[in-house]
Amino acid sequence: MNEKIKRLFEKAIVPAHITPPHPEVLWLIDDSASLLGFWRDQLNEKETALLTYFYKEYQHTPKAVTYTDKEWRAWLLESDVRQPNIERPVRLIHFHLSESIDDYEAFSSTWQEAFPHVITIVWVHQQYGVVVLESIDGYGDEMDIESFAEAISMDFYLDLYTLIGIESTVENSRESFLFQHELFQYLLSKSHPKHVYKEQEVLLLYLMRNSTGKEMDRIIQRLISVELLNDKELLTTVGTYFSHNLNTTQAAKALHMHRNSLQYRIDKFVDRTGIDIKQFSDAALVYMLLLHYQYD
């Protein structure tokens, strides 16, 4: 959101946990496809006209059709007290589209074909929705969302960004949705270095937000030289090593390089920083610092 608009309409902006539909809120979409909400009773006619001049009014589509669709929509978005009647835990996958689509039915079918345990898709607005997935024997952790996101991008000519939520009971799924929604909106307000995130890694970034930027910068400057921070190839190697759980074989495969070459780069980082990222505690520290550096 434009900073001037944010300051001008500060009292009218609705908090992040409130989601559409809500009859007392004017919902708009900015240029980055982020959803903006303003309390209607805090705006006069001229202010409403000004906001709708700069931002597009969002249209809440598609509508829930089946009983299951309506049940989950009411539970997650409309504060219905009747929770869906499912005994197994569920996992929520939040997704954001870089632009709106015309064929919602084909999009939903693509999810159903790729992941047979999908219960429903709840659309928050034209470019943001939540896939409700029944979690069966841990199903969900092994899902190849990255390949799926690439396929969606090719089929629909857009970018798909996702947040894979931690498994929860149906009873706690609304609370999970609201918290994950806040995490995802925070993530979308930043740059998009990759298309698939797990709630666990975004939580670390979210927790770091409460630390002062100067404090984090001071730690980075003390431990990692400017020269090293400018070595993008080395940082990419280290980041890939972390994303593959410190497994050099898998990381080397992802980077299309020989395992010995990867090991050389890791040793190079260790030698230049004195931090042994082959050890979990050291790796966790560097991972946190690099997250801050990327998103600062």
C-alpha cells in the first residue's frame, strides 16, 4: 500500500485478521494484487471516490457451489460456529496468483488431479485462496508443490506462490487459517525469491521481524564480510544446502554440480566466516541471518 495513502487513511484501515466477505468493509486490490480493506463508516464520499480511483475494487469470485465448499467457506471466512464434520487433521495451503484467471473450474481440477486428498478450495479473492487438504498418515509433507507450481505457471501463464501450513485439527483450523493468512500477507509484501514456502520457515522470518533491524545488521556485519555477502553464487549454494536439510548429495543434485564441488564451496564459507554450517546450531544461525539479509 502506498505510504501516503496508509497515513491518510490510517484510522480506516481494517486489521489483517479480518477477511472478506464483510459488508462494512470497502475491499480493494492494489497493483501488487494485495487485498486492502477500509471501514466504510470511516470514509466520506470523496475519500471513497479517491480510493477507488487509485485501486481496483475486488470481486469475490468464484462462489462456493457444493455443500462442502459452503461449509468450509462459512467456517474459515464467516465465523460460522458449526465446524466441518471431518475427523482427520487437515492442512491448509495458501496460494496467491500473480494475476486473475478466467477458468476457475480448470484450476480447481488441476489441484484435485495432483492431490487426491483435497477437500475444497476456499477463494478469499480473485487471486488468493486456500486449499483444504485432508491429512492422511502424514500425507502433505512429501507433496511436490514446487513441480506443481511450475506446472500451474506453464498451464495458466502466471506465477503461483504458496504457503504450506502446519497440520492442525479441524477445530483449530480457523485459528490456523487466520494466523497463516497474516504470515502469508507479510511474505507477499516482500520480494518473491521462490514460489513455495512452509509455515515453519516463514515463522522464523516472522519472529525475526520483532528484532530491531540495526541489531540484526550489526550481527551480520560482525560475522559475515561484505565481500562474502556480495558473493551471490556462494550464498545461493549455502541457501540450497540449507533447503535440503544439510544433505550435500541432494543439494549438489539440485544445483547440478558434483558433490565435491559443493563440499568445496561449503568449506570455503566455513573458512571465511569461522562458522561451521555443517553443524546444526551454526547452520541455524547463518540461516536466520541470511533470511534477514534477503528480506531487509
